[in-house]
Amino acid sequence: MEPMTNEKPILKVLRDKQISHGKVPWWMMRQAGRYLPEYREIRAQAGGFLDLVYNPEQACEVTLQPLRRYGMDAAILFSDILVIPHALGQEVGFVQGEGPKLGVLDISKLNYARYHQTLAPVYETVSRIKAGMAEEGFDQTALIGFCGAPWTVACYMIEGGGSKSFEKARYMAYQEEESFYELMDLLVEASTQYLLEQIKAGAEVIQIFDSWAGLLDEDGFRKFVIRPTRQIIQTLKTEYPDIPVIGFSRGAGSMYLPYVQETGVDGVSIDPSVSTSWAARVLQPYCVVQGNLDPVRLLAGGDSLVLCVEKILSDLREGSFIFNLGHGVIKETNPETITFLKSLLS
Ligand code: 1CP
């Protein structure tokens, strides 16, 4: 296919594997969030976190906020990975300052009775963002839809909240493989439907967040990271072959290469522990690489930031590359440091 001349920079890289001579396309994971005073203001008006997620007007507003300040090359839908268990009927709450809290998991009780009804406001948010971007002149900005990968979502569903090591989830994956596969299959189906609806509503790129991929051993990684991710992507590609998919299998280490080769991702988002010269040599021949500034470098600012950004650029910009952080923006980050970061990318 002939590359479209006025295609958005991120789509050019992801679809045509074009190298971006000059300006490197960029966006930041968690670019909408508490480091921005305008986000905190809307957040305070919204009530609970899920109230914000399910309010299309406010969720659209907070998605657009970072674009107005920094003009990133992509917007990411404001939502959360835990809306899937919530829509399947598990209790999900967000306690201020403590993070997510989920009710006890009973797989036999999860169901689709209110699934799309619960998620309908999120689909509406996607179409509002699309319209809002057009209205405000962000015609070179791509809209990213997302979900959590089945393994990472299962971690929260089983553990009942955040954890450093998710031992209960790993125990279930290794010890009760059959019921764990059942949960994976359910989450593959639910995530696929969720993503298809986001694409219908206007999402132009999909990112799958597997933030806890690095906790599994090799056998677990193949079964519960690679397999379900491949299944989701296969269905998406059957229906929408031109929608690129980026996978973020945080902490995958030596499993990044099989992840890239076997899941069908168009791009891989690498965490800060990955050597950028290794990624250029080993991963870039297979797919677009996205990453991988340590968010703490952005918090620190100064020379520590400049040197790391320069190293990332010099190692990766000769191949197909999207600049991003290796994980989400930290809430104490100074918004002005991001303006400075942007100046380093041109
Ligand atoms: O009160 C608040 O403002 C809550 C903070 C917050 C925000 C801003 C949460 C709760 N979720 C979000 C939004 C969010 N979450 C986005 C929005 C788009 C953007 O990036 O700008 C995205 C993509 C996510 C994805 C997400 N949620 C992930 C995967 C990415 C990652 O950071 O590893 C995970 C693991 C979650 C779970 C979650 N939701 C919220 C928190 C604090 C957490 C992490 C809990 C933990 O394990 O400690």
C-alpha cells in the first residue's frame, strides 16, 4: 500500500515503519493525570475516580489537557484497565491515596449481563475525544485506545488490589492452571470486544498494557502473556488489519524478543531496564520500538535527564521509533520539565 502523504506521524511509523527524519514522534504513558493542576481540578469535581472514567465529558476533557500544553503526537483515552473486571461484575473501587480495591473474585459469577452497558460511556468518550481533537486543530495527533492485558488484569482481580509481587495470582496461574486458563479465556474475549468497540468509536492505535508481565517465569510468560495477547491481536487484525497494536510487556527482559515475534504486535513499548542499543539491534528489525525514559529522570530533570534522552535518541532514532517513558509519569513531576523534554526531541 502507498503510504498516505498526510498520515499522522505516529501512524506513519507504525503502519509504514517509516523512520522519522527530523522530529521524533512522542507521547507519554499516564500523560493525563495528577501532575497537571487542571487534571486535579476536574478530578476534584468528579467525585470518585470511576465517576470520572464513566463521565464522557470530563474524561474527554482530561484526555485533551496534556495535548493543549505539549502537543504530543498521540492522545490516550482516559480510562483504566480495571473497568473490565468492573463491567464483568466484580466489585472495583479506588481508595484515594491507596489505589484500587476489588471484591473477592468468583469466576463463576463474572458475566456479560451489563458489560457493554457499563462500558458505553467509555466508547462515547472515544468519539468525543476524536471530535474534540478535530475541533481544536489536533489533526496530526493519533488517538490511542487501550486495555490491560489479561495477565495484568487477572493480577488485580485475584489479589484484590495492587501488590509488588502478585504471589496469589502467580500461585493460581501455576497451581490451578485449568481455572486460570478459564479466567484468561474470559479476559481475552472481554478485552477483544472492548477494543473492537473502541476502534469502532474512533481509536486509531491500540496499546495493551501488561505491566506485570515481568513477574512470570518463562513457562508462565508463554502461556499467560504471549498466548492471550496473540489471541486478542489475531481477532483485532481480522476485523481491522490497519489498526496498529503496541504491546507493553513491562519487565519482560529476555522474553521481549519472543513477545515481539509471537504476539503480532506492530510496536513494543520497552521499560527503562532494557538496553536501547540492544533494542535497536534485536527488536527494531521486527517492530517499532517505543520508550523508554525512566520516569524518575523526568522527575529529576537537569543533566541527568538530558544525557538519558540523548542516549535513547542516538540509539533508536535511526530505526522506527516512538519516544515515550518506560512507565507512567510520576505525579510529583514538574509540568515545565515536560516542556523542556519536548525541546530535546526536535
Ligand atoms: O485518583 C486518580 O487520579 C487515580 C490515578 C489513576 C489514573 C490517572 C488511576 C488509578 N488510573 C489512571 C488512569 C490510567 N490508568 C490511564 C489513563 C491514560 C493515560 O495514560 O494518561 C491508563 C492508561 C491506565 C492504565 C493502568 N491502570 C495500568 C497500566 C499502566 C501502568 O501504569 O502500569 C495499571 C497497572 C492500572 C491500575 C491502576 N489504576 C490506578 C492506579 C493507581 C493503578 C495502579 C495500582 C497499583 O498497582 O499500584
